[in-house]
Amino acid sequence: MSRSESAVVEGPSAGQHPVGPGDGTAPRADAEDGGKQPRRALLHTLSRTLSRLLSRYWTVLALVAAWAVWVRTRQLNQIVAPTPAAVFGDVLGHPGAYLPDLGWTLLNAAVGLALGLVLGVTGALLVWASPLLSGLMTPMALIMRSVPVVAMIPVIARVVGFGITAVLTVTTVVSFFPVFVMAGSGLRAAPAATRDVFTVLAATRLTRLRLLLLPHAVPAVLVGLRLTASTAVLSAMLAEYLLGTHGLGLLFARSVTFMDPARAWGTALVATVVSVLCFVGARAAERLGSARFS
Amino acid sequence: MNRARTTVLTVAGTLLLLAAMEGVGRLGVLGESWPPLTQVVAALDDPITRDLLGRALAATATAAGTGFVAGTLVALVVAVVGALLPPLQPGLDRLAAVVNAVPLIALGPLLITTVGREGTPAVIAALAAGFAVFVAATSGLGAAGAAHRDVFRALGSSRRATLLRLQLPAAVPLLIDGLALAAPAAVLGAVVGEWFGAPRGLGVLLVSSMQNFQTDLMWAAALSAAVISLTAYAALAGLRVAAARRFV
Amino acid sequence: MAATGISESPAEATPRTTPAALELRGATKEFRLRRSRTVTALASVDLAVGNGEFVALLGPSGCGKSTVLRMLAGLDTPTRGEVLVNGGAPAELVRGHRLGIAFQEHALLPWATAYDNVALPFRVAGRPVDADRVNALLSLVGLEGFTDARPRQLSGGMRQRVAIARALVLQPEVLLLDEPFGALDAVTRRRMNFELARIWADQQITTLLVTHDVDEAVLLADRVVVLTGRPGTVRHVEDITLPRPRDKALTRDAEFHDIVDRLTALLDEGAE
């Protein structure tokens, strides 16, 4: 999981190149013919944006196109697989059917994320404070890192009870570990020379934590949040599906049961979009944070 | 000295964790649904239970293993294509991200109509593992330092030669990292895939034992899933330590 | 003239009259490697720095000169021998927040402004921030206009100035500088040398500068202690009697070049 960072790194790598071919030519062309300048510039920007979007999202568009072609050529029953048009139509035509459940899923994910954040940072601080605790908790962190938490939904539901408690437990546990691990490494990431400066200044442990280590851990914690933001949404939905509590998961389960494939696929579409948006949002927060703290 | 201390603490931590699981069950803190560990293990004495669990374990491990291998191969091919044809790269990155963001449950009905109930666990395992490997491979292929790449460019190396002699070797440590993360992902994918009506597997056993209040069996299934996940992870993490010596 | 500046024996590393502010007595430092092998970084080093004296510790990389500085800062302890600061353990000075230190890595807090970085020692010591003192130091190092700039917005030389201002802000009794300009380009480095000479003339704090740059050592120090080799030992001590204030004109001075050439030759021999 900790690697998903680089897959979707886009904007800055393209934007940071000081001299891209497009960046170099645009102003020169504008300077040559004054009158048509604004329109040409606008067209230029438009076509550039369009080609950039196309170069990034052609695969996604191709996926949707393949879906449409597949449904048509196989002459599939609408119950088996609805066309993209039917699915997009249902989502855009009946937003009211999705919104309440979307709200529930987002709430479940957000509360779990917040609890996971608090518990993860607290756990990392405890481990930082006590080498004994750190040694004792290492195997647990390692085990939990590779245990499929989401697969444990049935067990969790049995133990804490079905319903929203179980959903929140799942999203909390899913969010806890990345935050715990990242906060822990963030607390240890302060450069040696800076730590030496604090030692020479005879900083107390608390001062060191407050002025040096905690600010250093902020970017790392934000990385942890970015890693879990979309996972929290998806596992909330999975738990809702399995346990039948309010949310997109239940909407999906019902749509499948009542043979409403456009709604079922629409739910999947909404969940995908929301999960991508959560990722994008968390990544933006991470960029802001790392710009501020490093 | 320090390492011995760490080992002692790690062993102590593991024992403490097991003891806590046992204790919670013994004391009944969390009620009937958290049995003591020893009781779960004792349930395996029954040959019928053992047989049931064994078959489920085999089914899940097969699905996860198949998915892991298939997902890894596809991810590697796509990552190498992206490295050889840079214009395709951004689109492939987006595709991987979107596929990863599709809720697993949404794939269930689709996969059941296309690959059938039996094939679904392996396909979901492949998707989950493939994403982890793809991300690791992409960043691994980009991991070779700028100075190294300049050396190759100055030597007039072809794109293919650079890939073979520089990028692929440089990608190995990150790639194995990715494989270590992909293995638990494959197990999870297989278990979730089994929730869509697969005939057997740990996922099936988990849900059915939950519904039938077979607490010991449910815990045995959950612990089995955890154990294969951990074993796969540990094996690949060990491989990573070995590879780190060779390639870094 | 040049000949009189050389003292032949390392024993004379101890200054004649004033009591030593910094002192190493037979300090030996061994590092433990894996499989119970040890490597000796410093072998029985004697060194004393008088009150208000500027001593440069000159040596090739890997000769253990940074270890000397780290022991004086209480960041390392000697395996054998004694390390004294003002006659006591380094920890005492540290506890009183009376030690200033700057490293090759500027070690500034990336999220804090230049002002906040210089004010940091006040906050760590739990004292109220003396804004006048912080501003005075920022202008002493020539950064009046950059109080609100964050480290990433500053050039390498400016970051080192902030680091030096931070080292000086609590009016330390001892200043330890570990290759503070080691990461800078040659031109900036020389400019920073003259800056430091000016600042030091203003403050006259007991200073130990660790460097591998011969020009830098001769330009700044009252005495240059040449350390060589694996394990590090004091090879030579040179009193620099060049007049102060030292400025650019000095770098064209024949005597300056004499000393630099001689010390460079010593380092060269030590390397073989």
C-alpha cells in the first residue's frame, strides 16, 4: 500500500519542467500578430489542456468505450450489463437516489479516518516515548500490516455487533495502521544534525517533541492519510454491503437484489468517483502540508 | 547487543499479542464471539472441521496464488510498455488508479457474468496484486538516478538497452517491495472475491460461519487467512533483504 | 618570521598562560564495528583552547576532527582520556545553554522563518524571546531583509548565516563550528570566511572551527592545529600571527601564502 504514492503523481512533474516545448513557443506566437492574439492564445490554451487531458485519460475513455462496444456486440441483456449511457443517465437523472447513501458512506469513512488518525498518532507517540513499548508493538504493527483487515469484516461484526459500530471499526482499523506507521517514521525522520542542535541546546524531551519531532511528522502523517483516504471509502462500502447498514454498499446490494443494474453500476460509478476524489483531496492536503513543513 | 534486545522484545511482543487474544477470550471481555485462542486451535482436532478448513484454505491459496502471478505478469508488461513508450505512461497511471478505486464489490456481478463464480476470486486477487506491483514497477523503473541515465544517454544506449541494463536492475528492490505488498493484497482479493458466491474458500467459510454462529470455525478461517497472508509477506520481505544486498 | 610560528611538539598545543576553555587530555575514541571489531578514530589527542581564542582544527576528511568537536559538545564521549569545557564536563555547559554550534548541514527547521530559527534557542531554553537580540543578530549576519524568509527561499550561504546567528543568539561562552561552509561553492565560502572574521572580531568568543580548507583555517584562526590520519593524532600546531582585522588584502600577502603552502604540504604528507 505504501507505494501507491507515485502511481498517480501528475501535475507537478509536467508543470515543473522549466522549458516545455509548449511553454516556449506560446508567448512568441502571441507577440508576432497582435490583433488575433487573445483568440489564438485562448485556442492554444484550450487545445493544450485538451491534449493534456487526453494524454492522461485516454485509457479511462478507452475503458468506457470498450464497455459500450462490449455490451453492444455481445448483445447482452440490460440486466447483465447496462450500457454506459444508461448508467450515466441514472446517476445524473436521479441524484436524489444516491445522495443519502453517499452521505452515509462518506460519514462512515470520515469518522473512521478521524478515529484512525487520532489513535495512530497516539500510538506512534506512545511507541516514541517508550523503547519497551516500541519493541513490543513492532510485531503487532508488522502483523497488522499484512493481515487482510477487510477480510475480517465478518469477525469484526461478530465481536462488536452488526450495524454501524462494525462499519466504523473497520474504517478505523483500516486507517489506523498507515497513520501509525507513517507517524512513527515521521517522528524518527528529523535529520541528525538538527537533532544534535537540540541536544546541544539541552532541549527537554517535551520541547524536542513539540518544536522538532511533531512538525517533522506532519508530512509523513499526511502521506499516511493519503494512503488510506480512498481505502477508507471503499472498505466502508464493502462493510455496508456485507452488514446491510446504510450507505452505498447497501444501495448496491439492494439494486442487485431488485434487478436494477443501472442503479447498481451507478453506485459503483459514484463510489469510484468519490474514492478518486478522496485520493485527490488527500494528495492536495499532503502537498500543502509538505510545502509548509519541509 | 541491540539486535538481541530487539529480537527479545519482538518475541515478547508476539507472545503478548497471543496471550492477549487468549486472555480476552478466557475472560469473556468481548462476549461469546471472541473465543480463547486455545479453543480455536482445539476445534481443529475434529477431522471434519480440519478437512473443511483445509479445503477452504487450499481454494483461497490457489486463487490468491494464481491471481498474484497473473496480476504481477500483467502489471510488469504494462509498466515496461509504459517505460518503452513514454507518451503512454500518464494514461496507464490513470487507468491503474481508477481500476484501484473501483469498489471491489462492484466488480462482483460483472465478473460473475464474465468469468463465473469460480474464477472471480482469482481475478479480483489479480487486480489487487497487479495494482501494487504496477505502482512499484513504475516507480522502480524511474528509480535509476539522473546521473546514471545521463551516462547511458551519453553512451548512445538505445531505449531497450537502457531498460535492460539500467532501469530493470535498479527497479529490483522497489519491485520486490511491491511484491511483498501485493501478496497480502492478493489474499484479500481472493477472500473478497469468494463473497460473491464462490463454491468454497476461506471467504465463504468466514461468512457462513458468521451467519451460523460457528465462532470457533470463523476464527479458524480468519486466522488461516492471516497466516497465509503473513507467510507470503514474510517470504517476500526476506527476499527483499537478500536483494537489497545485491542491488543497492 | 615563519620559523618562529612553528612549535615542534604537539605538547605545546596547550596555550601558555590563560586557563583552557576547551581541553582534551589524551582523548582516545574507538568506534565499535560489527563482530566486535573496533576502529580507532582518535589516538590520545591533547588539545587546549584558551579563553577568547579562535582555534582551527585542520585535517583531511576521516581524520576524526569532527569527533573532537562532537566530544566537546557532549554529543560523543571519549573511550579513554578526558574532555573538559571550562574545567568541567561538556554537559554542564550544555545544560546552561552556553554552547553555540553550527554544522555543515545548516540544520535549520524547514517550516520556520529565519527569525524563528534564530529565536529557537530561546524557546528551547524556555526563555522569553528577546526580539531585539534576534534582530540584532540577523543584521549582524547581513540578513535584515530576510527575517520572514523560510530556509528553502534562502541561498546556501544565507542559510549558513542563519545557522551561525542561531549559534550566537544566546551569547554562548563557546562556539563550535563543524565545516560550516563545507557545502558552499568556493567564492561564497571565501566571502563567508571574511563575514565570520568580522562577526568574530565583534564577539570574541572562544571558538573551535573544524575544516579541511587550509585557507579558511589560516584566515580565521589564532592557531591552527593540524590533525592527520587514521587514527587521528595532532601532527602540528601553527600560531598564526597575521594581523587582524583580516580582509581580502591578506589573501595577496606572501606570508599568508607561505603558511598555507606549508600546512598544505603537511596535510599531503599525512595523506601518504
